[in-house]
Amino acid sequence: MPGRNAGKHAKLDQRPGPVKPAEFEGTAAVISRRAADRIRTGHVWVYQSDVESIPGEPSCLIPVVDHRGIPLGTALYSPASQISLRMVSTGLLDWRQWLDLLRARLQSTIRMRLPMLNAETNACRLVFSEADAMPGIIADKYGDLVILQLVTKALDRDDVRALVASVLKEELSPASIIERPDPRIRELEQLSSPSTAPLYSAESEHPLLSTDFRLNGLTFHYDANAGQKTGAFLDQRENYAAVARHAHGEALDVCTYQGGFALHLARSCPRVTGVDISRAALEVAEKNLSANATQLQASNVDWIEANAFDLLRDWSQSGAAYDTIVLDPPAFAKSKRAVEGALRGYKELNLRAMKMLRSGGTLLTCSCSHHVSLADFQQIVAAAAGDAGRRVRLIERRGAAADHPVILTIPETEYLKCVICAVD
């Protein structure tokens, strides 16, 4: 979390001087009253449907006013996105002032993360977009590699790339800095195709593109040219450690991806099975298992390529039983319209898992759908317990690791829900 000295440059507020409404006339984005109220309460997004007017030739950085012409600050503008405006300041900034502010925020944010890194864990999220007052920027550290994503059109610029790479190099001295766009976001935001060459490499002729990194004392492999997201699921790091404290007996890790939960379970359980639909992910999971063979030699770990819903339905009906089950599915609700179907999916997985748990078993169940609230998710787990006829006792409620901070006025930053239960 931010220290006492982190506040000055990390603040959203940046007022070069008082601005009168007339100074914005003809140059500002005008937003609805609903959106203005949302901004005044601390959110930073303005949806396309709430933009009442945009100046004729808007730049990527634009003043924002409410429907009465009262200034609200400065925002990054994305013409193709459903999120048209992302506020970066409550004052009026030009592009040079924004770059100076961006540099200061990057330095402050990275320095806040450094105490989280040690011999046991040398990977973390360095920059978490809106949660670090830098909408559209995500940066992850995997050992000596830093992976960058620019996910909004306004930041799809060479001067932004150069600035971010410069700060990352100064603060961390990585072996390589690689930009890796998300294909889906790139299409939605109409982003350019970045160069495949690293933004920075200590060895220009032989840049480091893959490496091993450590989480909680375990070794994992990362390849910049493969995998989901920017790589491993760093947001689960603290939950990986938590489940190892409660796990026992035979364990099942559903949607294991590259074995994050499974390998942590193997520290406590003599037998672990990891399930995933992706063969490529399981191949990396096996590689990760091999890298930790010495310290996990007391556990028998195996992998199954299968659809989680089909497998749990078949196994719960055939009488398969486990002492510990982890459910970490992908986001089921990527929009509000998908919430109802997502809740049915979560209930089905949790119901099947509870039917398979032996008395006294441990269930860790997750949702990374920010449209599904903790209250709704917990209610679904309770409904599954009722249908399964099981008494379920809550042990822990958890969220994302500390390198994924939550901003109370931006609920979307609190997307990961994790519940650990004892099932009798």
C-alpha cells in the first residue's frame, strides 16, 4: 500500500491554475449529468453513451466539462471504445504536463511495489491501470522480464512507450521490456500493431523473451510469446499461499491453467490432480512441476485435459471424492447482460464440487467477474451448499494480492473474489 512519501506524485489532482468555464468553450468534451456525478464521486470512466458532445478534432488528451460547462478535469479520449473518456486529472493539463505527471506516477507506483519483492517472490504487477491513477497502462514483472500493455487508444503513442520504458529501466534494470497487447482489447480500441522487438533489451542481439520466476518460493516459467493475459495470474499469489495452509488429503484443482494452485496444494497434499481444457497450459504446468520436483517430491501430481463442467458432472455422479477442491474458472460475466448465466455457471461448478468433497473437506472457490459482486457470489455458493445438502462454514474471504490495489470509488478494481470454506 502507499507509504507516506508516495502521495505527492500519485495524486489524481493536478491543477496548474484556476480554470473558468469559458476557457473550455469549443475545446472540451461535454458529458451528461449522470456521468458528471459519477466523476465527482471519484470514478474515472465516462461511457460513450454519456458523452453529449466532442470538439470537431479532438486530441487524445481533452478537457471535460459537465452539461452546464463547469470543468471536471482532463481525460484520455478513445473514439472507438465504449469507455470514451478516462479521467487523469481534476485540473487542466496539456500533453507535456500529462507526460510529466505520468512519469511521477510511474516512479511512485513502482517504488510502492518494491517491498513486495524478495528471494521467495520476484514477480508482481507493477502498474494496475486505473487503480494506480494511470488508466490504460498495465505492467507486470516476471523475474528479469517486464511485460507492458497499453490498452487505450490515447496512449498508443511512441512518446508514451519511450517514457514508460525509460522509467521501468531506471527503477528496475530489467533484462527486457516487452509490449504485449491483448488481441481482444486491441481490436475494440483500434490500437496499432506494436513492434515485435522489445522496447528495451540489455542484450540487443539476444533479447530475453522467456524466463523462470518465483512466487511464494515456487518456480514458474514465463514465455512472452505464449499464455493468457500478460502471463501468469499474479493476482492469485496470496490466495495460492492461503489454500496451502488449509489444504489436506487428496486435492483437485479445477481450471488449473499453468498449475498455480496445484503446485501450492502439492506442498500440503500427497496427491493433486489439475484439470484444464488447454493442452498448451497443461504443458507449461508440467514444466513448472518439473522445476519444483525436489521440494514437491512427497506429492503425486497429475494433469487432466478436460472441460470442467463435463468432468465435474461425470465425476460427481460416479462418486469421485476429494478432501480439497479449488475452483478458479475464467470470468463468466464479461458484461452485465452475462451475469445471470454466469451465476448459473458458478452454482453448477460449486454444487458439483460440494458433492465430491468428503466430510471436513476444504473448498476454495473464485470469481474474477467484476460484474458479479461478492454478495452475489457468496449467495450462489450458499445456494449450492443448500442444494447439495452440505453444511458449509466460511473460513476466509479474500481478494486479489496487494499488488492489485482496490480503489473504493472504482468498484471495477475489486474484481477478484475468493472464498475458502470447510464443507461438512
